[in-house]
Amino acid sequence: MKTIKGPAIFLAQFADDKEPFNNLKSICKWAKGLGYQGVQIPAWDGRLIDIKKAAESKTYADEIKGIVNEAGLEITELATHLQGQLVAVHPAYDIMFDTFAPDSVKGNPKARTEWAIDQVKSAATASKNLGIDVMASFSGALLWHTVYPWPQRPAGLVEMGFEELAKRWLPILDHAKDNGVEICYELHPGEDLHDGITYERFWEATGKHSSAKILYDPSHFVLQQLDYLQFIDFYHENIRMFHVKDAEFNPTGKSGVYGGFQGWVDRPGRFRSLGDGQVDFSGIFSKLSQYGYDGWAVLEWECCIKSPQQGAEEGAPFIQNHIIEVTEKAFDDFAGAKPDDVANRKILGIK
């Protein structure tokens, strides 16, 4: 068993145009002041990092690492959720997802996909330059509009969808492998990879690629009503990243899993600050420790009620208090005896 690292914080939801959130140096100083030991950096946020430059220049990557280290922190991972999303976009979502793309490729799905693939590859190279062997992403989606189908899905549609998704990601996964980096997909509604079964379908379609791993985030499983503890039993060998994020699900006679197109405050399924939701984090930290997860525990703050500042302030001690310093000996070692084959044979009644 190994001890989980942390607490760390994902900077995506906190980056802003105002101090101290508008540059890497000041936001790291803020995070350190709250008790965090690591930061996960969104690769799409130019206020914090130039991902192309970090891929092309080891000197620049070292400068970025130096800024974080000077604040007393480590870079836990890079995150490419927005770029990964654009690797596969169904035409129905073109207008909405163009928001994530630079002006030069908006309105041009082919160019946007090529840009996204290049961005994720760059993030993998940048991760290598930063000395990091895992990074986060979304899978994108070609099938999501058929998730609850009417009329029924035509035979072969799902298989074709995952074959195409794998085809788009395989060059990226190969590039990541060449750079010693694993891509950890956050299993998330809206993505074709949103639960264990869809991860398995994708993994099989990639030939069980060694760089296709999982970012474990229990909040998305609560909203799907998936057993997030048993998920760890099934997939612990492929879990390489961990978002510590809370959620709750309180269905009513009017609305359930799908939320009735309501805002976050009124949905039965809501994201909450740590400790305010229903996630059994004691169970999660125990299972991850049991299976030897030694990556970072990273706060991803999203809450429909509490302020981000309060959520961040409460997040560091919450995570710290859940990290288990794993034991190096069994609790009943004091009653044990040294190995003795003669004695063992007598105990077993063997002559």
C-alpha cells in the first residue's frame, strides 16, 4: 500500500482576470496560503501557461515549474478537458463547443479537430518536459445524443461510434506513450466515456492502449446513481488521477437524474463543496489506499451554493484529514512468531 499525495487544487475554476487569480505566481501563492501542496493546471488557460511553448521549450517548462516550486508547491498534472472535448464533437454541438476553440478555427469543425489534437499532443510533450507522467482530459462525444434513444439505436451504431472515437485518439495516445505520459479520461456525462462500460468499450477499441487511463471523480457517479465505491474495485488498476469533488442526489416526484432542464440549484443532482454532499470520502480514500493509489488527491471545486473562496479554504484541511498514512506492518505482528518450518509442520499435523 502507498500513501496518497495531497492536498492539491485544480486551478480551472479559480482562474480569473483579477488578482490573485490572473497569473500563475500569485494564484500559487494564494493556494499555498490555504494549505495546498500541489496545483493542477488547466492547459487551456493562457493566464497560467502557454501549452505550445511548454511543449517546444524545456527552458520555458522549467520556468513554469520554477514559479510553482518557488511558492512551495508541485505541479500535479496538466488538464486538457476543453481541448480533449473538441477531439470529437457531434455537429449538433458545434455552435456551443466553438466557445472552447480559438477564433481561427471557429465555424470549421475539421480545423477545430486538428487544432484540438495538436493541443492534447502538445500537453503530453509539455507534461514530459515538466517531469509529469499523467494528464487529464475529456474524450469528446459522437454518441452522446443517443444516450437515451428514441427511436432505438440502429444495430452497429455504438460499435461504429467507439471505433471512430478510438481512431481519433490513437495517434494522441501513441504520442503520449512515446513521451511516457498516460491520458486519464474524466468519466463525465456529456462525454462518450462517462461510466465503466463506456470506458471499457473505448479501451477495447484502442487495443487496450497502455496510455488510456481513468481520472476518478465520484461526483459524476453520484449524479448517475452508479456505485462509485465498487467502481474502484473494478478499475483500480487503471485509476491514475483523482478529483476530490462532492455531490448529492435528492430526487423528487417532479424530477430525477435528468434534472428537468433546471438550473443547478434546483436540480435533484447537484455538485457541492467538500463535506456538504453525499459522497463517502472515507470509503473512497480507504479503497484507493488499499489498492496502492499513490497519485494526488486534487480538489475540484464546483458548488451551486457556497462561494469558491470558502470552498477552497475548507478543501485543503478536508482532504488532509482524509489522507491515510498507510501502515507498514500488520496490527497483530506483536503476536506473531518467526518462520519455523518444523513448528508449522507440527501445527498442521504433518510428519
